[in-house]
Amino acid sequence: MHVNISKEAFFNRGGLLDEILNNTFEQAMLVDINANIIFFSKGSERFSKKKSSETLGHPINEFVPNHGFDKVLKTGIADKGVLVNLEGNITSISHHIPVFAQGELIGAIGFVVFTSLDSVKKLLASLISSGNSEYSALYDRVSRLNSKYSFNDYIGEHPLVKQLIEQAQVAAESNLPILICGETGTGKEIIANAIHTSSNNTFLNPFVTVNCSAIPDHLLESEMFGHEKGSFTGAATTRKGKFELAGKGSILLDEIGDMNSLLQTKLLRVLEEKEFERVGGTQLIPSNARIIASTNADLPRLCADKKFRSDLYYRLNTLELYIPPLRQRFSDIPLLIGHFISNSQYDIKFNDDALDIMLNYHWPGNVRQLRNIVNRFGVLKKGHVITEKDVKEVFHYNSSNIVEMSVPSTLSPSYLPKRQHTSNYGSLKDLEISAIKNILKECRNNQTLAAQKLGISRSTLIRKIKTYDINI
């Protein structure tokens, strides 16, 4: 397949070709023989969040890694169904089509049929449900390719979040093991998904997850490494494990702190030797998967208590990422609430008093708890303004559930934040007063900016200024 067109029609803008590409495909672009962009459709602008003027004349590889145009421009043969990674999202490019003018190859057209592999999955699922079982294997392959998140899906503007994303993006560029640490509900799996998706070395390969805390010990080894037929009672067939299914992609070992000592030893061998055996097998199988581990446990403490192998810990934490709990980034709460409401198209709003309560809650379930609460209000309070009373009822409000102010904690050399020992500084009240004064001075008494830095609402800050009789 190819296109014959005049050079004038191909290189001049505003004609029929532009209209077709803008209105027919979700995304489309034209490149010249040197792979420089000469047309960037409106759909491409929306998806990439880049203006056409920013891309024109630039090499396509500056914006789309592994774009697939090179082969077409070299051979003059169309390339169909190429998967590419665009702005941290996996997309399916239906075609790269060479363009000729009077027999001379002058460039190529690329257009996107599916912005997300979810669209492909839905199509395949409908075919399978209609009795076309031959699509089952393809559905499984596409499902494993489709890691759900990119770094754009981790919502937050707090400096701790920006630091986390920067570190994770750097970590994604290597194939070294990564250890993601953080409390339950902070978004460890989102970061793991995003690392896989953003890596040019793994994103076209499967993303596989093993929940080490949800699978019984006697089944976890088989789940990870597979088993041979007859290796134990019930092993009626040979079965591949998650490491084999991951191939050259990524495997997430979720809650690795719950893994038993025997499997820790076997995992250490995989990390060091890049090979493993199935349960009941004798053949060594190479492992090329990137290993990402996550935990909400204090692994250094578990190592000290001889409950986790220290050599495995030091091997896993080659690249270690710490995800802050929500109480360390209160200022992101309004942003997260807005994201959840917009994403689910809920018809609700929160008044200032309701937000004050939420900004001063300690959030033991972190972002997951916040999302669930917004979902609850979105369903039960459709068309309503959420009030302080509504929020208190959900929290079963009492004084022990509310923290008076977010006092940023410093990060320890390990992933755990240092505990605040207020006895070293006087009372919590004195600590609050000192923090408020210092921030107000730093912000030149700009109360809005000071409230943002403290991670509380402006009305809460004003109330505290009055309560503590702080002279500004």
C-alpha cells in the first residue's frame, strides 16, 4: 500500500489532505523523507498536549520514540499495526504509509486508529463473546501489553510528588531492579505501571503483577516460576509462571515484604543469575524481565529481625523510590478531588467547610481512601453541594481523626519518614505557632501562599492566626 500525490499537495498545508487527516483519524502526522514532521493533526495536538508549531520541522523521534517511520522511509513499504509509546501512553498505529510523487519517495503518512489499547480490548472481547474463540490468545497478549498508567496519571503538584516523578522517570531509563516503598493506598502500582510504560526497553512487552500477600505460600512459587506436569498433586499440565509470561517486559512483585524466606532465596538467584527453574523442572530458563518490587513494610526493620534477607533487600533497592502519604501533601487534596470528580463526571461540589475538614484529616487510607469517599458522594449525593456535616458523617468525626495542621516531615536516608517528636520542641501548639510564623515571614504575610506551603486551606490558616493571636 502506498499513496501517489504531487509534491505540492503533500508539502502545502490547508488543502484536502489536511482536512482528511484532521477529521478521519484520532491522530495523524506527515513526515518528509528525512523523518521531519511537516503536518501534526489537531488530534495529535490534543493527545500530546503540544502545539503544531512546536513540532513542525523537528525530527519525529523527538516526540515519538520507536515511531516506526524509519523502515517505511527506507523501504517504501507500508508498515501496519505498529505499537508506539506516545507521551507515556501506548497507542496502536494502524498504518505507516509511504508517499510517492512521480515514482520518488518523498515522505510518509502515519495515523492512529486507537488512542488506547482499551479500545482494542473491547473490540476483541466483543468478538470472543460472539463465539470467535480464536481471538482469545490475542486478547490475552493485548491485555498484558496494556499497562494501565503513565506518569500523567499520578496526580499532584506538591514538591514531594514532583521529586518522586523525576526520580521514577530517571529510574525507568535503566533496567536495574526498582523498589517502591510507601503506605497502602499511596499509588505504588500506578508508579510501577508508569515506569514500565515510559521505558522504551519494556513498554511493548507484558506488564505482569504478582501479589505476594494474596497468594498462599505453597502456591506462590508455582505462580512466579511455573511448574512441570506432575510436579505436585493437581499439576495436570505444564504451566508457565509470571516470570516467563513477563518475557522482556516488567514484573511487579507487590507487597514483597510478605514473601517467605525460601522464595526470597530463589528470587535472589533470579536477580543475580538471570535464570530460574519451574517447580519440578530441571531446565534453566533465562529471565529478561525487569523486576519492580513494592512494599508498605519497613524492610530494614524486617532485615534486622531476620524476617527478610538483607542481601535481597540490598539487591532490590538498587533504585529505591519513596511515595509520600497523603498527609505529607495536603495541598494536593483539592487537586485530587477535582480529578476524581472530573474523571467520573460526578455532579457534586465541596463547600469550603467540607474541604477544611478533609484538609485536616489524617487519611490513614491515603489517596485510595480519598478516591473512595469522592466516589461515595458522587453516587449518593448527585447534584448536591457536599457540606461539613456530610464529611463528618463519613469520617465518624472525632478529635482523634483530625490533625490540626500538616507539619512537613524530613525524609530519612531510608524510605520511611522520620517521626516528629514534639517533646524536643515543646508542645504541638508551640510547634504550630512557630511554623506559621516562619512560613508567613517567608511568604511576606501572603496568607494564600502561606496556606499552600503549609498544606492547609486559607480559612484554616486565618482561624489559626486568630486563635493563636499571631501578629502579622
